[in-house]
Amino acid sequence: MRTIPILLTVSVFAHAAAAKWCFVVAGDGRADPRNHRPEDINGLNTVITAEIAHAVLKEKAKFLMWTGDLVSGYESDTAVFETQLMTWRKIMQPVYDAHIPILACRGNHEAASVDSDKVWRKVFSGRYAMPNNGPANEKGLTFFYGKANVLVIGLDQYTFGKEMVNQPWLDGLLRAYPKPFIFAMGHEPAFMDGSHKDTMDANAAARDAFWESLIRSGSRVFFAGHDHLYDHMVVVRDGPNPGPEMHQIVAGTSGAPFYNVGEYAGKNGGWKLKRVKHIDHTYGYMLVEIDGRRATITFKGRVAPNKYAAMDSFSYTVPAR
């Protein structure tokens, strides 16, 4: 992937396209090491990963965001880990060949492998590289990307601190690029959505600073994975000043073994969480459509091989500037 220089990024943002366009968000396509499935090859669900690649092309998406856990990882053998990532990259080759950027974050399964960052940067280099504009020690792991009036932020949650993001870098980025639509992604949810307990609320103070920074920037959606289910949550402040609604979308639905729903828990003091939609045992991806000042976010679930249908959708409009 071509790295976008800062000056070019500003130019692209300044000439926001009026035509309707879209991008795809997906995540968690790893294999099931405890219960091998026929489609699990070299650490990933090759069938669903290939279907997601096909969906990106079918939707005519301008780019693909992937929220981590591409592969099983947790490898002590760097050669095995590299082979897993190369298998994922090969399945995604039609997307690369169509010159559609792929923006991927590490999940815990990648981060737990030996020499994870070195192997990651080796596989995702050259035409496959993530934007090289993140913090000094997170190049290729944390990054931002601009398209028309949209700013995308990929956040590594394993370098700056466990279940944390590099908040000083993020604050500086949000000040520098105050764009109408801001979509951040990380692997682990900011708020527990009913399954994994290792989320960003492991450090509630850092999570709150992160969430407030998104609110101030005008962002209204945060994408995550980690839990292999679909969960759409609305979060507002718990008090006399609830502020704008923020949506946390967890869609770890791209081939990993399914998890079951649980109740919201965790360190949620100061916040009110409302479950809008929850879907178990369904593969799928998010489609984000940008039409002027309006964004529509739709979860498309698998109803048959290579066939996906809308199962949840919401829209919001940004103020005129």
C-alpha cells in the first residue's frame, strides 16, 4: 500500500468528494485451534476470509479496515507465524490487485507471537504496508489514513500498554485533522460487550480519556473485534450531561469460532451502556456508506455461501461546516 505523505493527505481531505461511496470493516478470521474445522488452514478460516475479500470487491469499497486476529498466532516459531500471515495476504490478493487499500490492526493473537512486530512489518511491507505515519515505535502498527471527508485511525493496543492506545499521539492527530467523519478501530472493545473480560476497561482511566477524545473530535463510531459475535452498543455519559451518543460496534465475525452473548459488565462507572442489537453465530462484515454529511453503518450477516444480508443498520449526520 502506498503511504500517504502528510501534505497529500491534507490535500485529499480539502477536496471532499460529494459522490456516495463506501468502505468495509471486518475482523477476527482466525482458525479454531481447539476444534479444527475443514476451512481452517494455516491459522485462519480460509473460506470466510475469502468471502470477505469477495464482498469488498462486490461492494466496490474504497478500502478495507480489519480489526485484528487475522490468524491464530500465539506462535513461538516466527516462521509459522509468518506463513499464517502470508496465507491471509494471499487470500486478500484480489483486493490488493484491485488497488483497494487494506488497513489492518494486530489482535491479541498476532501480538502474542514471538517477534510479532518484526514479522508483521515484514509481511506487510512494500505494496502491502500499512501507512507509515504512526508513533515512532509503532510504525506500521498504529496509523491514520484519509479518504475524502473521512479520517480512519488504526490503533495498536499492545505496544503503549496492555489494552491501551498511544493517547498523546492520538490527541495530536485529532487536533491536526478535525475531519467530519472519524472512524477509529482497535482489536479490543473499549467497553465489555458480553464475552471477553480483557478489554480497554482493564484501565478505566485510560479508556475514559480515549473515549472522551473521540467525543471531542466529533467521532461517533468505534470499531472493534476480539469477541466473535456482533454487538452494537450505544454509550453516553451517566449524569446530567450525557453528551452525544457514541456507538461501539464489535464485529469479530469474519470466520473465527463463535462466542455466546453475555451481560455487559466491567468498569463502566460514569457511562450508560445500551444494547441496540446483538447477533450470535453469524459471520459477517460492516458496510459504511458515506453520502455527503450522512454516514450509514450496516452489518451484513451471512445467509448462504457468498451471500450476505443487512441485519442491523443506523445512520447519523454531521453538522455543516
